[in-house]
Amino acid sequence: MSNIIELINAAGLTGRGGAAFPSAIKIKAAKENKARLIVNVCDGEIGAAKDGWVVANHLNELLEGVALITSGHAKPIFAAHRDSTTARLLAAAGLKVLEVPHRYVSSEETSLISLAHGGTARPMTKKAPFVFGGQRSDGKRIRPTVVLNAESVWRVSQISRRGVDWFRSYGTDAEPGPRLVAVGGFVSTPSIIEAAAGIPLMDLINLAGGLDPSVRFVGVGGLGGILLTADEARSAIWDTPTMKSYGGGLGPGIITVWDPRQAAAHTAGAMIAYGAGESAGQCGPCMFGLPALSADWNAFAMHPGADSHRRLQNRLTLFERRGACAHPDGVSRFATSALRVLGPELLQSQPYFAGGNQPTEVLSYV
């Protein structure tokens, strides 16, 4: 198989940015529509670091992947956060850098496409994927554009170099191939780890120093992900079926061990408040829904009871697929998971902000 699309399809590569969409379909559409390629190296999710790692350690192979995808016909754009180390490395290599604001939703796929076309780094609604082209709300034409994260592009290069059998020797039949995972938080050695689906979650955490006996909670997937108890993490397999059983997926490859010295409900509330503050302010679920969700979480955490619990549960039913982008879905998914894990303990009249010290400031994400 000499055709790169055939190779990628046979390998079973899926996007490593979180959506896990089949890469062969996306790249085939990009080639057919002569779409401009934006390589997303923002690492925009909380706890993400792997795409910057690819730039720092495998830039030549990344560029080889770019050439295979574009056939060398179009100059790619590399999207990186403004003034970041990654942006400086790319600029030093003579590559075109799209400087992205340090906002959570600014590195979302359609935000990058808008920014590349002279607009603001805010999500756009779309009738069809922008790989086919489209237009902004102001009527300006959007040329066919495809966004791939750096790890996905790097894997294309590896598949071309090492072959389908090498790629499929990692992972599971359903989720083949190596994939990078950023393991951080309350660990002795925060690390970017070369992993694969189907291994015990604890194998990844142990490579970063393991779980301290005092640890009670582990996050998977950042702000758009889920929360596990330490016991669940100790028995979990890192694959989509297992993570789906807890309400999530593999996501963008992030595992965060929560600091046991911090109140767990405070940590969760701070993340929800951060998500509410980082919206693009373009649709009701972001402008009004997420701040209300944050307020409902804080009310339940401070005064756990049947009424505050019911109000929070009802709020969480109002977000699915109602936003201009997936940001409200991600924050509500995390809040739902945090409520599953922390809610029963709070309802049992545990100490204020159970699981750590009482906060003395308004919740904010640091």
C-alpha cells in the first residue's frame, strides 16, 4: 500500500486531540478539497502538554507528516499560544505560526479556522465541516481548511516510515497505535508518556511516580473529562469502553492526580468556574448556563441537601449539544462526573468542602 490514505486507514489511526475521528476520512477529504492544513499545537486543555512535546522532540518527523498530508502543495499553518515556548520553536524553524490567545476556547477547531481567516479566535457554527469550505456569520468566505493536532500528524509520519503492522502492534484491535499521555498533578515526576489503549491506568500513573496513599481522586481528560476515585483508578483499564462506563473517553490524553491537600469539591468548583469564565460568550449555554452551573455547584458544595442537589442535577440536563461548540458539553460532562464521585460524600454531611481544607477565597482556577 503506497497511498498514504490507504496506509492510515489500514492502521486505524484516529485523531489524538480528543474526538478520535478516523484520520483517513478527514485527510482524504482535505486532499480532495485542497484544504489548507492547520496543525494545532496549542495544548489548550487543562493539563495538556503532548503536542508541544512533539514539536520540541520530533519536529522533523512532524514536518514529514505535514508533507505526506499536503503532498507538499500548500504551506501549513502551525497554531500555538502567543509567546509560548512552542511558538518560539516553530518560528525559529522558519514555520508560519498562527498566534492564538491564551483562552480555553481559542484553540477549538473552528476558533483556529476563524483566526486564520482574519476573524477572532471564537468558535463558529457550521452546517458542514470546514474541510469543504463555508462562511462566517458575517458572510466572509472560509476556504477549505482542516485542523489536525500535532500528535496525529506525527503518527502519519510514523505509519509511513514503520508500517501498518508496527502501528497496530500497540493498543487494542478497536483502538490501535501508540498514543501520548500527559500525567501530572500530585505525582513526583510529571511526564509525557508513550502509551497505548488497553493498559491499566495505574501503569501510566506509576510511570510518573505512582499514587500517594493519601490521594483520593484522579481526573481523566481535563476540563472536558471525568473524575474517578482512587480505587476506581487502581482497577481501571485505559481504554474507551472502560472510560465510557464512567461517562467519558480517552480524550486528549491527560491524567491528573488530584492534590489530597486541597478540598476536592473546591477543586471541582474551581474548574467549573474556570470553564464558565472562559466561554466565547456567543450562545446561551455558555453565556448564562455555565455561570449558573458554577453557582449551583458552589451552593450544593457549601450547603449539601436534597434541594441544592436536585437543582444541580436539573441544571446538568440543559447542556447536551445546545452550544455553538462543544465547550458547554465538556464542562457539564466534568461536573456530572464530579457530582457522581463527590455528591454522595457531601450529602452524608461531610465537612465543608469535603476532602481537604476549607477555601478562604472565591473559587477560581489556578
